[in-house]
Amino acid sequence: MARVRFAVASGKRRKKVLKKAKGQFGGRSKLYRTAKESVAKGMYYSYRDRKQKKRAMRRLWIARINAAAKEGNLSYSKFLNGLKKAKVALDRKTLAHLAVVDKKGFEKLMELARGKQVKS
């Protein structure tokens, strides 16, 4: 029995890897062996960076909330603690959006966090 070198299955497998390697430089997109290594590394990076993106966004939201709270002479931690005591359940993404887009709404939240009554 002879060994099969150019079977349909292995051809499909190689084609799949080379398709994922499109856009790579030089042999990384043309040669199967280097393309396979490049794709494996790229897949690892994409998996890792999906997690890091979440961390980076959270850091950005916290920085924005902190900056907006400092304008109202309130620290980030006191602001969030005040909101928690006032039973306001807003996540950091929403708070950061309010801090950038709706300054008046954020100021009302700061008054809530300080413990003052807000007039609607």
C-alpha cells in the first residue's frame, strides 16, 4: 500500500490554514509550514487579547468616572460607595458614558452619592 501525499482531506486542511494566513507577510501566507505556525500564534494572540480588551475598557471607564467625579470634588471610591449606599445599580460602562455625554445627569448622581436629595 502506498502512502497518500495529496489526499483531499490533507489538501482541505492546508487550504484552511493558508486561508487564515491571508494578509501575512511573505512566506507566512504562502508556505504551509510557516503559515501554520503563524496562524497558531495569531489564534493565541486573538484569544488572549479578547480578555485584555475587556480589562483595558474597564480601566478606561474607571479613569473617565474618576475624572468626572474629581471635577465635583469627589473621589472615585467615595462616589461609587455613595452610589452603592443610595442603592443606585449602574455599571461602570454606563457611568462613564454619562460622565462624557450627560454632565447634568452625572452631577445628579454625584449629589446622590454625597447623600443629598435630588430635585427632579
